[in-house]
Amino acid sequence: MVTTRDLEAHFEFECRACENGHCRKADVETILSERKGLKEFYEAFKEHIKECKRMTYGQYMFVIDREVLPEAVLWWHNHPEFKETHLSTAVGTDERPLNGKFVYMPFLNVQVEPQNMDENYWVFLKAYMPADDPSFPSVAAKLPAALWIEREVKDLLGFNPVGHPDPRRLILPEDWPEGVYPLRKDMDYRHSPMAEVKTEFKEKPEGTTLVPMGPVHMGIEEPAHFRLFVKGEEIVDVDYRGFYSHRGIEKTGEGRLTYNQVLFLAERICGICGYQHSVSYAMAVERLADVEIPDRARYIRTLMLELERIHNHLLWVGIAAHLVGYDTGFMHAWRIREPVMWLVERLTGNRKQYGMNIVGGVRRDILDYRKEEILKVVKQIREETKKFIDIALNTNTFIKRAEGVGILPYKIAKAYSVLGPTARASGRRIDTRLDQATKTAMAYNEVDFKVPVYKEGDVLARVLVRMDELFESLWIVEQLIDQMPGGDIMVPIGDLPEYEEALGFTEAHRGEVVHYVMTGEKNKVYRWKVRAPTYNNLPAVPEMLKGYHVADAPLIIASIDPCYSCTERVQFVDVETGKVKVLTEAEFNELSIKYRGVF
Amino acid sequence: MAESLSYTEKLKKWNRFEVEKFSKKAPVTTPYPFIDIEKPPEYRGIPHINPEKCIGCGACVNACPPDALILEWDKKRGVKRLTFNAARCIRCHRCVEVCPTGAMEPTNIFEIATDNKEDLVEVVEHKLAYCEECGEYLDFTERQIEYVKAILPKEIIDMYALEDRIGLTQEAKMRKTVEKLRETEGNAYPAFILVKKGGEE
């Protein structure tokens, strides 16, 4: 007779990672010998390391004591051999329902050898903190890249970074009460309390005048408040207050939606680089399930990513031209861009927010007759852009405003972990497409392209990097069309393992996009963390502004191609019953307090 | 939505003399919204429920990311209500993909501007199946049961046994199994355990 135990054993989850030979719990010696540098780190921090684990291909986790976190982060960041290693971001998790502890986990993009995706890896430094004392020593004083990261976990989870040089509020609104932490698991996602408004701006330095810029940027029409402290015309110091479009996306994704639904929410984080977010998230979940997606799906994803990069770079160069007062350039750049949008609409069904992805592959196939169309558009864009660049770079209006303005030296770029074209214009040779193992979700390992790097670090260099990249992207698209393999476009994923973590990443046109996913029970997401590239680039903007004129400020800010809604992620909409009822004033006030920020 | 015209559709009915003037004077600018604009056939517009094909299974509701589709049971009236709200729809066409009968029909309508929110809501009501034994309504609709019968391979399934049980509630089914086993074996105790385990699975 069949017993229940037999049935349970039959239906028990079988770890696909173990079947494929990438068991997450292999022994320490095997894990440490896999990549260069891991053993060295283990020897240096031996007495503080509790556990080490391979999360998935090219992602390693060390569980270490919280006391040594700053030393460990700096050990990696300032490693003399791994030159371009940077602190990517950090995740704070409320793991009290699981083990009664909080978790703070910075992670680094380690570059053993530039552009070798089989050598480089990610290192996660996981530190547990007791529930009654969630504090950890801050590294921000020595490493400015951690400035925002530590302020974020302080706001959203109530961790205390001991010794942080600037512990002001970063993300939550000014009227949010003290001691209420939205990302803790005991808080309901519909709860939105209100308190007295309390603003914390930086003190004005002696002998300067305040020039407020914002809360809406004049060029990119997005909310961000810069406070420039000027002496005459020269900018001396800058204060930044943003996060006005914080939407609570991470909280909505956690536990409420299934893993395939979160994908569409991820795509809507940004109106510009939506597909990059979607691919990153899908990649993280595919890594967790340890499935290999079909080659054709990888190629289609890469194709769409590159088409997105092409039209985004054209969009940006248009805005840059507009900000320097060269409006003809703006009109032409956007005119050139439009055929890409039409092409994308024919390929996916929408101009933006393609809805092309599903965890495990893509939803629409690229039919053969479309290839002609893509090649035609690529050819047209190449010719027109060449002409446009030729004219723009010979226009004095453009050159005089962009050259030698907003210089970001290499050292500062590295200290702030600046990413993408902004970093490459300052001489950092990084590109996640080639640096990290993107080959499980994208096909960059099978195409040939160059990564343009400039050393000047000014606005003009950023323009040139982007334009060079645009031509490389056109070249990638042509190769992809040429090499496109046949076969399926998706594989089923099945069940996800419980409480495992993985990272998905792509190189958006602004820098590396990172999606960290920790699974929960029943195929839900327990913790989802999104880090858009602007999150790392924006703290470096004050450094770029110092010493230049107020008139240059809009251009310098726009030169990193900031995207505030990406950076600030996180609003939720609640389905209420359709009942209509006349409210008294008191009731109305109560409701408006309850649902403030919801609608 | 099927009955009332959308705002932009109404606009197109207006007889505006500018339309002709536009086309002569400006070759590029179109007098939208007074005329239709070209949409590619691949464009994903708002979907629409075809009530004739819908069986009320709720596959679309499970797949819908923004909760634009909602399923409600009214056991008193014996009705299952599927509501589609175009105002919440993000036009991802997941519902179109997962629909087993093709009742979610894709369109390429994108103009949903309206002066009345109710224009955007589509409601489809299904009759729930009724269990004669317990006198209660099931969770399934009558059409779902019809559909199950139609797709099950007749060579493998014992259709008579299926007919016998498919319209019953879970409790009635269990009761029937117990009774049957009691008849055949004459001992209720082991049969009860078997049924309970079967119920858990």
C-alpha cells in the first residue's frame, strides 16, 4: 500500500542545481579553488568567516562577522591586482521570520581580468545582526560609494550604520514618522503613516549664496532637488534631496505577486531602460532555478537590449544638445531615433515596455521576414547618425559647452563606484556585458564588439563614449541577425528552491543594472532588491559640479543620463471596492492620511 | 465597453471642417483625434473578453500582473463573475496567452480616454454547477465541466464514472467513495484512511 510518506518523498523538491553539478553547498576547498582571490580572502579573514557558499555560477557568498565588514569591503575594493573591482550595492533583509535576525549584505563586482566573464565573479559579504541591535560599522567614511547604500538601509529597515558621516534621511518623505520601517516584514504594504514635516538640508557654508535647482530638473523633467552653494558664479558645494518618486515597488513585489508577475512590474520601474530591468530579473530567477534558456531566446533578448541601447543613446544625445542650446541637434537626434521605436513596435507589440520576456525565455519570436526590416533600419540609423555626429561635433555651440566641463577624475569615479558610460569616460574599463557571466541569459559572449574608453572625464567624453557605443550596438545587431540560431524560445521553470539567493545583471545604457532575488515559500519572492545605475552615478554628481558655473549645472547633471524613477523605485495601488459614499470632513481626512501616497 | 463608444471614437464622429483643411495645408501633421491613425498589426492593445467562448476558469486572473482581471463567487445566486477593468490593464497580453479557449481576444485599440469610467469595465457572469446531493453550488462553472468532458481522452477515461461524479462537491465525492468501498470490502476503517490521504493530495 502507498503511504503518505512515499507520496511526499515522490513529490519532494529535487534541487536542479545539484542535478546539474552546481551544488550550492559544495565543500569549502572546492569553492575557494574555483576563482582567483577567494582563497586569499579566506586566509585573511579566516577567524571571522562562518560559512562560504557558491550561490550560482560566478556568485560567491561569505557569511562573516559584522565587526569586520568595513575591512572586508575595503579589502576587495582596494585590491591591488583586481583594479576595477567596485562595491556594487548592499541588500538589507528582515530575516526575523526565518531565524530571528537581520541581514546586511554588501556585494562587490570583482574583476580579476577585464572582459573575461569566466574569471570574474560577484562576492557577497553577508553579516547577521541580532533583532534587538541591528547595527553595523559604517564604511562610508572611507568609501563614498557606501554613502547612499547605508542611508537607504537606515531608512527602510532601521539598521544603524555606526560612524556614518552623513546619517540624514535619504529615501523616505519628510513627513514619514521616525521608527516606522517599510521594508520590515511586520509592516503591511498598504500602511502609510504621516507625521510632522521635518526637513534636513545641509548647512550653508560661510560666505556663499544658495541657488535652489529643482524640485524638477529643467532638462529631463524629472523630480530632483539640487541646492547649489555658490560664490559669485562658481559652485562651491552641493546638497541633493531626491527620491520624490519613491514608489514601494520592492515591497509590492515581495510576497504579493508570483515570480512571473514581478517580471512585468520590474519592466515598469523605468520608462527608458525597462527591458534591461526585465532581463536582469528574469536572469536572477533563472539562476535560482538553475535552468539554461534556449539559444534563440538568448539571441532575441540581446537583440532587443541592443535596440534599446541604440534609441536610448540617441534620446540622450538629443537632450544634451537641447541643454547646450543646440536645438537643431535635439530635433535631428529624435528624428533619427523614431524609426527604431517603430521597428521595436513591430517586433514586440509596443514602443516601450516590450513585454517580451518571461522567466525562462521570450514570448515572441523574431520571424524571418522581420530580419530584412531590422537590417534596413540599422543601415539607415548608421548613415544618419554618422552625418549627425559629424555636424554636431563641428558645431561650436556644442563643443564649447561640453569640453572641459564637469570633469570626473578616475580616482573619484572609482571611489564612488561610478558605472556605465560615465565611468568609461573617466577611464574605467568596465562593461558588465563582458565582465560578468551574462552568458546564461544573453549572447554577448558570442558576438564581437569593442568597449570604448576615454580618459578626459568631461561631458564631451561622455558624449563620445555614447556615440561610439551606439555604432558598436548597430554592429552587434547585425551580427546577431546573421548568427541567429533556430529552436525553441522558452523553457518551463518549474518550482523554485526555497530561501535561496541569486543575482541578475545587465549593462543598461547608463551602467550595470542589478536585481537581487531571494525566494520564499510557494514560488514567491521573499526579498527583491533593485539597483539601477543612476543610484551609483548620482552621488558623484556633486563632485562633478564643484568648481563650475551655475549655467553648466543642468548639463553636468544630465550628462550622467540620470533616471530618477529607476533609482527611487519603490508606490502601490490598492483595489478598493467600488462603493460610493459621502464622507464627512473628518472621515475624509482620516482616509487621506491612511492612503496618502497611495493614489 | 462594447455598447458605448469611447471618447476618441465619439470625437471621430464630429464633423470638423479642419480635417480637410489640414490634409491640404500640412502634409505631415495629422488631425488626430478626428481621424484614425495607423497602428501596426502587431500592436498590443487592450484585450476583450468574448463571453461566448469564456468558460470562467480564471487562468487569466492568475496570470494578470496588475489585477486588471478579478474573479468573484456569488454562491447565493450561483454565479461566478469575471471582471475586466481596462483602466488597470498594462497591455501585456498574458491573459491572451494563457486562455485555454481563446476567449481573451487581442485588439489593437489603445484609446481608452472616456468621460465615464464604467465604459472601461467588462463583466462576464457564469452559472455555477449545482450539486444535487448536497444542494450546494460548486466552485466550477457549468461550462468548465462541459470543457473538461470535451477535452478528456475518451479512450482512457471511464466516462460513466466521470459523469457520475464530476458534478459533485468534494465532500459528496468523498462520501460516495467511502460508501462504495464499504459496500465492496465490508470494513469502513481502512477505506476511510485511504480516502483521507487521497483528499490531501
